[in-house]
Amino acid sequence: MSEASRVVLVGQVCSPVSLARFNAHVKLLPEKEFIAESACAWLARQVGLPAPEAMWICVCRSAYPAAWPYGDEDVHVCFGTRSISNALPLKVESSTAGWLFQQDRVLLIAKIALFDELVGNDDRHQGNLLLGPTGNILVIDHERALGGTAAGLFSSDLIGPNHLLELVRELPAKQRAELKAPLLQFATACAVAVDRLPFDQIAEANPTLKEAAKRFLAKRAASLHDVVLRTLGVPGLPGISEVPLRSAPL
């Protein structure tokens, strides 16, 4: 399936458990991007990032007969999320940076930036934050994460810049110092979540992709603490620390 042929279906789906119907966005993705979306949705939930409810949805060929991308299959399991009414895409750019980094959401945006570093997402600036109807922010669209656009299997070689992390690096020094402890804790939570990620279920049909994704995430999780320290810089400088620096007694 080429990038141009990827399709997002929007419509009602039925829960097999409760039989309730609700609106959902369903992506007809190639296997690699399906794994990336599924793994990132699971990880985001585990580390407490706000995101639309994610699910796997059985899609019938009749739902998209014009250009069904899955060959002779009559039904294919696809990645979907529950639709959020009146939500809008929010681009990361200079005009939105000031609003994004207001005091009540600085830590959340910094966590999202670190999560993008974990999953290798270089696509956050393209509207892949969602602004909910109450002003809440949610993370969406991770099909290009985990090296999804690289030539190799989940290779990090071609990943572009982390736009949110660059904005965190430009915060005032005092704000960066205040972020150090919670972001180091978040980095630890990310590493724990990667260890628990159900790769056998997410990539059951393709052991090669499963092992490649595991290596990719494990390598990036191991470097997250260093990423935090490099991004925030050295804390405890004069005018930053709560406790003034004093010379040691002779």
C-alpha cells in the first residue's frame, strides 16, 4: 500500500462487548504503520498521556470497495480511535508555542516531547496534537513513529527533528530546572512501559517486525534520561536554584 493510498474511514462502529455504537476514525494502514500506531497508543496510555481511546476494528471490504488495500481479504483488522466531537488539529509552530507552554501545561507538553523522543516521532508539528472541546490536548497520529518512514525496519537513521523538544530546550532556565525531576521520573515510566509492551500481540503475524520494533524502542528508552539532562541543561546555577550556592568551608 503506498502512502498516497492510505485511507481514514469515519463512521459508526459497534462494540462486540456492549453492542453500543459510537463514531470512530479508522485507518487502513500497511502492517508496519499499524504496528507503530498500536504500540504508541498502548505506550501513551501506560505513561498517562491524554489520547483518544484506541482500539482494533474489523473492517469489511464492503466499507471501502473502491480501492480495498488488503488484497483478497474480505475482513481486515485495522487501527482506530473513538472520535472526539468538535476537536481540532493543533499545529506546533511559532504562533502556538506561547499558548502551548503556558504554566498549566508546560509539564504535559514536555512529557509529550519526551514521548516523541522515545517513539521516534518527527511528525508532531503537522497537526498531530488534538485540541479537545474543553481546551484539553491529546496526542494522535503515530503512524510515522518507530522509524515508520525510514527505509529499513524501524530504523532511526532518517528520523527528523523533535520540534517540541527544541521548544522545551528554549524555555527559561528556571522552568527547565523545575522540569528535571518530573521528566526523569517520566523517562523511567517510559522505560518500564516499553518492557511491558505486548509485542507478541501487536506484531503477532510478523516476528521480524516484532523484534525490530523491540530493539528500536529498547535502545531509545535506554537513552531517555540522557535526553532529559541534555535538553534541560545543568540545574543549580545562580538565580535558578531555590537554595543560593555557597562556598564550601575551608
